[in-house]
Amino acid sequence: ILTLRSACSPYRARCMEGQPQELRNPAAMENGTEPCGEERPSEAQETTVTEGAAKIAFPSANEVFYNPVQEFNRDLTCAVITEFARVQLAAKGIQIKVPGEKDVPKVVVNLSEQEEEKAELKEGANLAPGDQPRTAAVGEICEEGLRVLEGLAASGLRSIRFAREVPGLQSVVANDASARAVDLMCRNVQLNGVAHLVHPRQADARMLMYQHQKASERFDVIDLDPYGSPAPFLDAAVQAVSEGGLLCVTCTDMAVLAGNSGETCYSKYGAMALKSRACHEMALRIVLHSLDLRANCYQRFVVPLLSVSADFYVRVFVRVFTGQAKVKASASKQALVFQCVGCGTFHLQRLGKALGASGGRVKFSAACGPPVAPECGHCGQRHQLGGPLWAEPIHDLDFVGRVLEAVSTNPGRFHTSERIRGVLSVVTEELPDVPLYYALDQLSSTVRCSTPSLLQLRSALLHAGFRVSLSHACKNAVKTDAPSSALWDIMRCWEKVCPVKRERLSESSPAFRILSVEPRLQANFTIRDDANPSSRQRGLKRFQANPEANWGPRPRARPGGKAAGEAMEERRRLHQNKRKEPAEDPVQRAARLKTFPCKRFKEGTCQHGDQCCYSHSSPTPEDTAEVAPGDRPETPSQNPPGPGVATGPGVD
Ligand SMILES: [Zn+2]
Ligand SMILES: [Zn+2]
């Protein structure tokens, strides 16, 4: 546990003040009742923090209630729900008023053509010629507006921000299973003057959602932002979202999703994760697969609007629809991944085939495969099998374009607008029909040569007639529709420019095998103008470095309180000074920590269960390193770079 003051920026520290306030004792409450009743004052130190238009109080002894790094997640969510509300309410003839936007009626085109027709019909019904359009502003109840549920609301910050910053809401149910959290939430709702809109509830989020399965009682927006994995909540969530409604899900269990423990990933998400340089996008696609599969059980399916990998988590925004016929297409939207253990080349294998038949009908059949031979065609090694994962587009580019435009033209609305603009700009540049990617340095280190610049490699792909893009999920991603044979040909040509000493390569190495084949393609590395992505030319804030010293998911609330937190902080500081390497990728760090056995687990005293950052599997002979939980182990010695490896020119 960190103390907030040391963990956050000076900017935010100024917004906070310690102030003693009344704190109600947790009262015994019935499942699902509205608990904001009696007042039982007690003495406690409190801290308040301001984010967006909300001011949140929480006990100073327990800062787990506020994680400043997630501000980007909350800002982005406000932006997404606002655009969703704009579209949904336009269909009812209501125009939303967004703070900071000029009062010019925006032309709203609907997400789908079907809905467009509906919108015209309804507009005609609701709006007599010459009438002023009805409007909805923030902080007001909009009777025909969105019903929102935040399933795991903790301090209520997110829900209060929705109420104060997103127009067109009918109600926000802010639910948490913990009496302490609900208690805090009630006070924060009062503090922010949003009691008319935000309704705190104390219930198991699953039970609450199961009680709202009936079509008339569903929520238009459900936001799940749990500690760790949302997996236990997904079955209930896909049933409690209204038709075409919006489901927003955060996953912070990135070690699991990024291939550290494929079996655990399977048990939670129904897919094997692989260790891969494309692990961030793979994580997004595994979550989308899991959501679609669970929706399929109830004749429903998901349509992704936006899928973002940021900091230490992934976040997906999907719409949920119902349709027995369309659910049949879901199998062919998922794919297994074959990934070579030698050279990293991957191939996708769809789980089903959907073919257009006469009369606009679709014919479904079993897929044919596999797409690879038992041994990799490039390096002769074996393949690992991952997935199934979502193989269709992970964003609705039209919708993302709206969010991007709204945030770009109104940057004062959010503290993290600049970053939202950068990330969404790269999202709109991603090739929508090409799942996954290679990392630039992965390609060059596989053939043991120097690394070309991203511009050189992208130019070579474009000269050869292929498409290429970045990925918002990886700084030096090469996402391309070029077949792997063409990609390796380009690397073979690059090696001719910067030769590798063959005598230093083992004859069984992927580098030796790949380089002993002559390229059939003559790569041209002359820089092309269109090889430089627009988001890069414009210098947008696209890939953010770690924003603070000990950033990452906060641990659950623990009884240790502040003293324990300070001791931990002190220890972290000591250990941090010993670290010489630059900040590590959070996912890789989490995966690395998982390779150490948990000492407390061996003693039978570990309280963290699945959430523990160390391994709970029985130690194998090579697992000899031991660390005390809470201690940061020294980075294990990195493998020395292989022969012939040189650091290339700037990557990005
Ligand atoms: Zn290979
Ligand atoms: Zn443990």
C-alpha cells in the first residue's frame, strides 16, 4: 500500500487536504437495499481528492480507494459514454449538452443504418416541425436517458464523475459488496450533490445483475472495473445489458492475460494465452473472445467499439446485441494462434467458416486446417498453440472517430485529453483487418542483425505492395498484411545491407536457417513519405512512459493501514535505488515476478490467492530463487546478447 501523497504528482497533491470528517460506521444492511440512512459519526482522518468534476473523500489510512493512474481510464470512459449517449438520445430526438462544446447542433449519424431509420422515425414522432429540440445536460435526470450500473464502485468516484460530466443519464447505480465502500460512497454522493442521480447499493454485483436480466430492467451501460480479473462477473453482465447497450470492462490481471500462465488464463477466459511480443493485443482479443462466448450462451453477441491496452491493464468497450442467426457467426470470428517458438512467426486458424451463399444467406461449416506444417517453414522449429481469440476488428472506427473528434475539439474537458487524443489517433491508424503484429526488434534479433528504423521497414513493406500500421498497444509494432515469407525476405535483404557473421551462428539457430535462404523479393528501404504515420508526424502523445514511481494496480484494501503502507513505501524506495535498468514494461515485470515462488504460499500464510504477484504453483527443479513477498527481487541476469547483435538506429 502506498501513501497517496508520495504516490501522486505535485499537481494533484495540491488538490488534496487532510480534514477530519464524520465517518459513519458500516451498518448491517440487507442485500440490495439503499443504505444511505442513519448517521453514526465517528472520528477518522480523511483525505479528499479532486478528479474531473468530482471531489472524493476517503480515509487517509487506506489509499487503495484512489489510484491516480486510472484517471486516463475514467476520462476515456466518460468520453466514450458521452458519445454513446449522443447517438442513443439523438434517436429519441434529444440533444445532449456537453460541457465545453459550442452550442451548435451536431449532425448525428447513427452507428448502424438500421438504427438510422429508427432514429428518423422517432425524431418524426417526437419532434413537431419548428419545435426546439429537447436537450439533456450534465447533472440533470434525463427521463429517457441511459441507465448506468457501476458494478464495483469502491469510493464511487467513477459514478459521481458520470453524473457530473456525462449528459443524458437517467440514473447511475453505484454498487459495491463492501459495507465500508458503500458507506464512503454515500458520503461522496452527498458531498458532490448528485444524490438525485447516483444511487449507492450494497450487493454482490453478480446478484444485482442477475436481478436485472429482464429486458425492461436491463442497464444501458454497465461498467466493471474490478481489482484483478472481471471473469467472475461476465456471465451476469452480458445478460444485464440492454439491447445494443454498452458493456465496459477493465482487466488488470495482465500477467495471466499476457501468457505467464496459459492454464490460468484458460480457466478465467476460456483461452490459452501465449508469451508473445503481441501479448497486449492478444490480451484484448482474449477478453473479447470471452465476452462473446458468454453472450452466445444467451443468443447474444458482442460488437467491439473500442479496445485499449494502457499502463497495467486492458479496457474493452463492447455493445451487446441479441440474435439467434447472428450468433451462428461467432465461431468463425474466433481463431487459434500457431506461434513458432524459434522465430516467433504466427498464423491464425479460424474456428469455423462462414461463406456467403445465394440470396444473401450465410453458410456455416467447419474450418479447414492447420495453417502450418508441424515444423516452421522458416526456421524448422515447433509451434505453440494459443487462443481461441477474437479475430475480427477490435474497434468500431466510425465510433472511435467521433470520440476522437469530440475530445480533440474540446481538450479542456479532461485532464488526460492529450493522451486520449494520442492513443485514439494510433487506434484509428491500426489496420482493422490484421490481428496481432511483430515487434521491430523481435524481427532483427531473430536474424541477429542490426535493427532497421521503423520507417525503413515500413517503407520496404509499402514498396513491396503491402499495408502496414502501428499498434497503440506496442510502441514498435509492425502490423502488416504481408505474409511471413515476405517479412523474412525483407529481413534477409536488410541483413545484406548490414551483414551478420555466419560463422558465429549455430547451424540449428533460427537466424542461420532463415539467412541460408535467398530472398525472392528485392526489398527497397528508401524512405517513403507515407511510411511515417500521421500521429507520429503530428507529435501526438501516443505511448506514455510510466507516469509515477510505483504506479500499477493498487492492492486490495488491507487492515494494515498507513503504518504498514509507509514501511512498504520505505522498502520500495530502498530497492528502487538499487535498480539500474530503465523502467520495465509492466506486463513483463508482472510475468517476471510470477516466475518466483511465493514464500508465504509455501508456508501456507499467503492471503493473496490468485491475486498474488508470485507463483503459487508447486516449485519445479529449476525454480530455486526465493524472495519474500513484498520484496522486489533483483532483476535476474539478462541473457547476454547473442553474437552479431548490434543496436540499430532509433526505433521510433
Ligand atoms: Zn520459426
Ligand atoms: Zn502468494
